[in-house]
Amino acid sequence: MGGMRLYYQKDWPQFVDQLNQGLKLSDSCVLFLDRPLEARQIRALSKMTGVLCFAIENDSWAGLEEWPSYIQGYIKDPANSRELEFALEQAKRNFELRVERDSLKFKLLLEKERRSEIMQSALELAEDREISSLCEKVLTKIRKLLSAEGASLYIYLPEESLLRFAHVQNEKLDLKFKEMKLPLDESSIVGACAVRKKLIHIPDVYRIDPDESFSFNTSFDKTSGYRTKNLLNIPLIKSNGDLVGIVQVINSKLEDDFSDDEIEIGRALSAHIAVAIETALLYQNIEELFEGFIKASVTAIESRDPTTSGHSERVALLTIGLAQEVHESKQKAFKSTHFNQLQMKELRYASLLHDFGKIGVPEKVLVKAKKLYPEQLDVMSSRFDALISSFPERRGEFEEIWGKILEANEPTVLVEDLKANLEHLLGLEFDILNKKIPLIKEEEWAQLSVKKGSLSEAERGQIESHVLHTIKFLEKIPWTGDLKRVPSIAAAHHEKLDGRGYPYGLLANKIPLESQIMAVADVYDALTAMDRPYKRAVSQEKALAILNEEAKRLSLNADLVTLFEQRRVFRCLLI
């Protein structure tokens, strides 16, 4: 046949030799084979192009389960030109079918990879609950999938009927993001996309149909020197039809415009983006609601004890400040200890709520500034007034005793001599109007004889019980998995390393490090707070000295106290 070279298998050496001597690979060659090729021949054939191989009918092929891939057809008599022509036509058809099949396989592979990439992107977006990082991730993903220079994200605000410009990216410009709001109407491209809830594709923004309600604002291009060419505006719509926002994709990097495939990718991903953003916004609302609950709880605590107002916030600031130093520390004690963002939030909540149990402690005990309650002192004062009126000749004696009572009432260490002088007056009674009046009652003396501070043992037990109340309260809150340790962290902030703490008397290895951090912060604030009526605030230097003493007594973690002092964590209260 004209323009075609014919070879038989017996001519294999000559066939290969002619190819090596300059037979153009573009020339058509037919190789008739009466038996399967050897492995070395198959390898050589795989390097050739323009060669058609036909199997000649004989018993050599009978035992094969399927035709070798290098066989393009089957022929009985190669010398028969009509049969050869028919075989060539069949080979051509087979070749076209094979090309079509390979093309379909390639398209299916691309589609599979595209779907896989879309699903992977959807999964990654679904995992992000923080709205600002999610916005960044959304634009990064869609720009990559659509091969775009830039993209912007708008979030729909249903309560205001506005679109909030939430984020922007552009690989050619370093854009300063500035949040703004757009009206939900068709005067802008994004607004029209939102109102219509349909994708708006603009191949050339400088050639928008004049009949459209919107036009392209060229001011940005003029001031920045950027050239906006095409826009793809994709509505983000939930399955129920509600609008979540708009993604605007800017300038295709590969072609003059976005391809149909790229548009379909954007459309396919939009529903996943809508769900991810809606979930993140819901999560943000829950976070804000919970933050409000925490603040309301702190307000409730401090309303019971106004004298400690601000204590919970200050302890939280000091605790997070010290935890951050631990996280960054290269010291041997902390080099393997790190806190992520969620763990920091968990610790902050525990710090803010560590004293919530005080809401279950009698208010008069919480605010008790001196050893006697004000009403007790008033009763005693009235009694001494009656005694002076009834026995004016002993005024000086009674006034001296009253002065000692006032001195003993102060929440300082009770001097032994003063205690002895008052103790001998117990049981002393005076007859007024035929009624025995005691100078000092037993229950009054029980309060006045407190050796240190203003609280009796029973009252101190009530104060200490606030931790158990805190645990009971916090355990009733359905904390998420990220915050489930809030109750146990808050519960241990009064434990001491040697087991002398409360409520459980835990030893160091059983006390969470977060609780040990909070303990340092709690003690420091208690020492330096200016609002405690039962004690004076000490200086920063004195407070640090006391912390170190407490560390030596194994009440506090010495490494944490050292880090607190060295890194001057307390400065966070001055900001």
C-alpha cells in the first residue's frame, strides 16, 4: 500500500536496522506477527512510534487469554489487500477508541482529584471554629482551586440587612484590610449577587452590560495601579436557602477568564464554605454568650463580697501571664510544658471562677473585717454604756476595759498580756435593775480570743468551704471537651505541695500545674490588694518575700515563684 512499509516477523532484524538507519518514526509501518514477541522485542517496540502490529491467524495465539497490548488487529492473509485495508480501518477505529478511552480515564482521574481536593478543603474548613482564621483559610483555598490572583469575603448580617466586608487576599497587592458594610441591594456587584442568590460571572469588569443594575467601581484600580479583569461572585447559601455571605474571586491566573470547570469548582465548594462560616459564627456567638455568663458569675461573686472586687479578674491576668512565661520558658522545670490557645482559655475560665463558691458562704462571714461582728460590738457598747450609767464611780475602769476590748477586736495577732487581762473578766457580772449583766459573754470572748485574723475556726471552715461550693457549681456546667478540666483546676488552687492545703489535702504530684500557677497568682493578689478591710496591703517587695517564704514551706511551687519574680509577671496589673 502506498506510503506504508510492510514487515514480517522474520524480517525483525532488518526492520530494526532500517529504523536505526534513519527510517522516520512518522512513517507508517505495519509489522505482521505470526507469534508473540519476546520481552526484549517488546521493550524495543515500546520505544517506536508509527508502527502497527497485526497478528497473523495461527495456533501460536490460541493459548492467550487476551491480546497483547501491542497488537492493533488480527488478519488471516497479509497478502490480501482488501483484508489488509479492512484491518487497517479496524486498527484506526480501535486506536480512536483507545484514545477516547484514555481521554475519558484522564478526565475521570482529574474529576476524582478535583472532588477529592474539594472534599479535603471542605473538611479542613469544617474543622476551624475561629472566624478570622476561617476567613483567611476560605480565601486561600478558593484562590488555589480556581487559580485566582485575589479574593474577598463578605458575611451577611441578617439583623442589619447588610453585608460585612470580612476579609481580603491578593497576591499582587499588600492590602490593608479595613472592615466596612455594604447595603443589601443591587447597586453593587456583591449586593446583586446576594439579593439574587445566584452566581454572577463577569468576564470583563470594564465591559459590563449597561442594562445591569450595577457597575464596576474603578477607583481602586486607579489609585492602586491594579488591573481588575474578571470577577466571579459566588453566593454562600445553606441547604435551607438562607444566605450566609458572598465570595468574590478576582482575576484568573491561567487564562483570560475563569473556565467552566473552575466556576463549577467554586459552586461546589460554596455550600461547604457556607456551612463552615455559619458554624464558626454560631460558635462565636456561643463563646460570647459564655463569656457573658462568666462575667455575670464574677459580678455575682463580687456583689456578695464587694471588698474583693476585681480579685477574680486580677487573678486571671496574673495566672495567664505566669502560664505564658511557663510556656515560653527554657528552664529545666518547664522546658517540656506548653499550653495551647484552648488550654489557656480553660485556665482563664478556671481563674475567673475559682472563688464562685463564695456565693454559698454567709455574707457576714465573707465581709467580716474584725473579730466581732458589727452588731455584736454594738450590743457590747450598749452594755458598757448601761454599766457606766449604773456605776458612774467605776467609769474609768469600764472605759479602760472597753479600750482593751477594742484593741483585742482588731484582726492582728492577739498579745498574750492583753488576752490574760481580758480573760480574767470572764464570769464577772453586775446587777442592774435586779438582772445579772455579764461584762463579757462567753460567745463574745470566743471571738475576741482568736489568735490571728478576724475569723474563728468555725468561720474559717465556712470560708474554706467555698472551694467545695465552687466544685459543685462548676461540675453542673456542661463543659465542652476543650474546657472539661475547669472544675478540677479551680478546685485545687488552695492545695499545698506538702498536703496541708484544702479541700482534699493533695500532695504536689496530685495538684495540676495550672492550679499551682493559680495559687501563686491568688496569694500575690491577696497580699497586695488595697481593698481588704481586715488587713493592709503589703508592698510588692514584701509580697514577693512572702511568696518565697511560702515556697520554702512547700505551700507554693518554688520554680513558679522564681519565674513569677524573675519575669516580673505582676507588671500585667499595671497595664
